[in-house]
Amino acid sequence: MKAGRLGTILMAAAIMCSACTRSSDSENQVKTADSKPAAARAYTVLAEHLKIPWSIQFDGDTIYVSEREGHIVQISGDSVTRQKVQLKKPVKHQGEGGFLGLQLSPDFAKTKQAYAYHTYEEGGKAYNRVIMLQKKNGGWEEVKAYLEGIPGAYTHNGGRLAIGPDQMLYVTTGDSGNDMLAQDMKSTAGKILRMTLDGKVPADNPFPGSYVYTYGHRNPQGIVWDKQGRMYNTEHGPSGDPGGHDEINLIEKGKNYGWPLIIGSAKKESMVSPLYHTGNTAIAPSGMTVDADGQLLFATLRGQKLYKYNPAANQLTTKLEGEGRLRDVKLHNGDVYVITNNTDGRGSPGASDDRLLLLKP
């Protein structure tokens, strides 16, 4: 039998087996690719045995991946090194909290500095903070805290960091399970925050003296800009009944995105409805990137797929599936990189999980 025919049969068998074993709770519907022959895979594995990876960053051909327990993994060719992160306030790793977003500074090659977002505990309560790190002596050390006291919880911590085309640092925060905080302008929960690269409130932020850029968010976990400078985010919708209603939003300065007062296609004066929502289906979208055609790629946890979203057609297509939970995706030099998240406590990890994948063209 020819190798191509054998690969096709094995892939079909794996898919049929996965379909037979899936439960009604899609949080636990995980299929790994360990049994697939290499020729049948849609990717190359660049690193494996990662521990709840969360964010992908690039310095040339060197890749850095944050891990929720409190490490940064450096991947350079065949070398994979787990590096310690020394913080002034220890990481509180519980539920969805921990060491989350990572963003290298624009001058990282010179300064070796980066921004990070992590959960910590104070007075018996969970909070999140934005800090600057310095890479030195084979590890990382905290240099300065930029913002602390962001409400945290077992779930809904947000955590994505990104530098916009305006050279400002953007931060997504969750509602920490207290949904009305998303509407409270005195709280940093349930927001997208914007700050200068040295941690100050920009003079042109929409609310004077405030880091708040937009509000009314439940648990935003992806942000990206296209070539025209338009900003998009991914966001988790409600749990329970109704559930689903995960969102893709066009983000505009100072706007209210409605949570918890509106979901899905509902409309309310002075509130923005999403470009796209999933109806009653939950996919739990996370990290996102944008391709040269302005289409959005985003990873999903519960949905266990990498999707491409076409804003012009308002349409989703599947680019990768069958690898379990996916946390982040990045486009670098025309190549697509994805991290799985099967070790996060809600998946069924395979023997080599979690993994950093380079998708084949």
C-alpha cells in the first residue's frame, strides 16, 4: 500500500475514533495528534512538553513562550530551555490565573526587556499586575511594576498584552467573575487598557487620567491590528443559559462593548454589538493574529480549532483541528505558529503535550 493511501486511512480512523469518544461537554473533547504519521500532519512540532503555555513572542528566529505556572521557555532551533522568572510578588497559579501575557519590548534586541501580566495574591484576594521584566543570566527578573490591583479570580483574568501601531501597550482584563465591574469606570476589570511603554496614562486616552481604552468586556483574550490600523479582539461570551455568544469585535476608542447588559446581536443605546458572535455555541476564543489579506486567525480552547475570520464576508473557516485546545497563534515571516493548551486542567493531554506547532503552507 502506498504511504499516501496509508496516511489517509490512519487520519480517517483517528477522526472516527475521536468522534466516538467525545462527551457532551466540549471542554473535555480533546484529540491529540500523537498517533498521526508525520506525513499526515499539517504542522511541524518545534517544542513539546510545555507546561500550560500561554503567549508566543519572537526575537528574530528565537521564540519565547510564557507558561502559566511562572516560566518562560526559549526555543532556538533545536534548543528548548525553560527559564526562571523572578518576581517581587509570586505568581498565583490557580484556575485560569497565573503567568499569562508576554510582550517583548520593541527594542528587545538591545535592552532585553519585556512586559508581562500575571496573577498574584494579596490580603487573601487574587489580583493581576502588569510588569516589566529584564532578561539576564539565563533567566528573567522583574524591573518595575506598571499597574497592580487589577481584579483577579479563579476565572476571567483576561491577560493578553500587545503593542499597537501607535507604540502603546494594550492590556486585556477580565471581569473577574463580577460582571458589573465591566461597566464600572472606577475598576480596571472587564476592560482593554492602554498605557505608554513606560507605564503611564497616555494624554490622548478617552477618559482623562484613566488607563481605560474600552469597557464592557467579559473575558477578552486576543487583540490585533490590521494594516489599516483597525483593532480587533476576541472575547468569551456567557456561561450557562444562554451560553456561547463568543465574540469578535472591532475595537474603537472609548466605546462600551455591553457586557453584561447585552450579548450577541442585542443592541442598546451607546453600546457596541460584535462583528461576529457564535450564537449558542461556545468556542472560547483566545490569541489572534492577522494575515496579509486582513483576515483574522484565532485560536480556540473549547472549540479546539484554529479559525480564519473574513471581516468582509463575516465568515469563519477552519484552518487546523484535531490537536485539542489551542491558546495562541502568531504569524511570523509569513509562517503560522500555534500553541496547544491541553495541560491546562480542562483538556486530556497526549504524551508530548503541550506543543508549539509550525503550520505547513
